[in-house]
Amino acid sequence: MANVQPQHQRQKQQHLFGSISRSVNTHMHLNHVYLFLLFVIGFSLGVVITLFLKNFLFTMAIAPFASPNTASVSLEAQRFIKYNTNDDELFRKATSMVQSKNTVVAKVAFMFLTKGPLPLAPLWEKFFAGHEGFYSIYVHSQPSYNETVPESSVFHGRRIPSQPVYWGTTTMIDAEKRLLANALLDISNQRFVLLSESCIPLFNFTTIYKYLINSNLSFLGSFDDPRSPGRGRYNPKMSPSINITNWRKGSQWFEVHRDLALHIVSDTKYYRIFKTHCLPPCYSDEHYIPTLVNILYPELNSNRSITWVDWSRGGPHPAKFGGNQITDEFLNQIRYRSKCLYNGNTVTSVCNLFARKFLPNALGPLLRICPLLLGFNP
């Protein structure tokens, strides 16, 4: 019996070890199955994500607007989309853009309406430096202007398809709408500033960006001028769509938010009236948008411009400023010359963000003074 008991115990131990071994083998087999399933799921997800990204990048590549990070990329790559459309097609495309439901970084569109070169470009280069992704640039110059811009410049490749512009005619309005429409194609553009080649910034980029992005109103001068340069330009043939009480005057150099930009580009009714009945000495660039906004969207407007200009000397054109007039005191007088309302309820001394008209020979003094005065890198 002494020999049987150990043998019986050995059989039980062998049976136990066999059960454990089979359990371990089964568990390991299941682990292999789980790992294989995880591999298959991971591989499938990888394929799906890859295909999605490929499609997304392809879509972005053909999107009809310039990315905020491609300011140095020429618009030539978008020739098929932009250069082969007339204004009507462009305006329809711009007004059909649907605001993205995804959160995007809001950008300010700086739209330069010029005759040719931008002599103050080096100053603007310093203004924009370090703020890529928060702005877009669009330049409308005369089609005959063909000077190239260095690839290192923020203005490289930023020209849009243009048509000839003649002072005092509705071609000025056409150019403004063309700039707005091209900028509207980028759904991240939320504020739109119209500038000329003689404009300068009066504050650094961060100050101007916050001022515009945080505003709930547009900045567009629209006032009733009873004098001959105001009401005296009204044509009774505009009635009944536009009455003398609707007639307004304002600066051509505006800043508007996206909603108002869409309304301006989409308008055809009032534009046709101005094109037919606003002829010199009526100037559409001073009356069309101020009157349009006054009739349809006055609640969207702060009713003031943020681009300073000196009309105190009289005449058909404002004062010009050259290099010998550029001083700290002069610029600060423009920067803090008055009080105004911001967002309808806050009194501020920052009323002008830009100024004109500055001559090319003002560039040197501006480059010496502005980096320290305005607070951007020299």
C-alpha cells in the first residue's frame, strides 16, 4: 500500500499538470487570436485614415482659395479656378461659400487696391512678420502692371485677377467687390480691410487683429452730407429704389465683417442703379457702399472709418505726407487724436488703425520710427 499511494498521487499530479498545461495553451491561443484581431482592426483603421487624409489633402489642394500658410505660393496654381471665371461667376462662388462648422482660426484679410507697386511693402513686411496664419493678403493692381515680387516677400503671389480701374467710375466698385469675393473664398477670413499702396498701419499686428476680431460691428463711414459734394451728387433718377433721404457719403477705405462683405458682393440691384445714374461729378466709390449699408444693414455698422486721412487742405484729393514730415509726434497725433465708441458702448482713444496718404520717400523714416513706436521687431 505504501507503493500504491505515491503512484496514485503521481497520477493525480500528472493529471493536474496536464489540465494546467492545456489551460495555459488555450489561454495563449486565445491571446494570439485577440492579438490577431487587434492587428486586423488596427490595420483596417490605418487604411481608412490613410484614405481619408489622402482625400482631404487632395480636396485642400484644389480648394479655390489660398491657405493662410501659403502666402509665398503663387496664385498661378489656382489659375484654372480663378483666372477662367468672370466677375459674376466669382461673386456667385464667393457668396455660396458655407461657413465651416469646425473651429477655425479667424483671419483678417488685408486687401490692397493699387495702381502698380507697393512702395511701402518693407514696412508691411515688418508688420506681418511672425503672425502667419492670422492674416491673408490680396492685391488688385492694374492688369498692365507686371513687375515681379521677390519670393521672400509676403506679397509674392498675392495678386488676384484684375480689370482696368478708372478713378471716379464704377470700375472702382468692381475692383473692391473683386477683392472681397476672392477673400470670401477663404472661409477663415472673418474681417476685411481695404487699403491702398499709400496706407500704413498705426499699431502693431496684434493690436489691430484683436481690435477687429473682437468687434461686433463693421467700420464704414456713412453720413448725410447736405453740401454739393454730398446730396448735390444725388440723381433723382435713382428713385424710388434710392431716395435723397437714403443717400449717404463715406470714405472708400472700409473695414467690414464677413456678413456685411457677403451682402456687398451679392448686391446687384443697387449696383446697377449706381452704374447707370452715378456719373461724375457723382463718384460711386464714395457713395455706393455707404448708401447700400444705410438702406439695408445700418445695424451692422459702427458708422465710422478706421483709416485716417487729412482732408483739411480742401480739394478733390487728401493731403500727402513725405519723409520730412514723419516724426513720433506726428504719428502719435494720428494714433490718439480723438475719442470714439468701440462696440457701441466703450469709449476709446484708439479710433484709427491705418492712415494714408504716405509717399514712397516716407519709407525710410517710417522704418526707423515705427518698429519702436508701434512695437514690432526692427
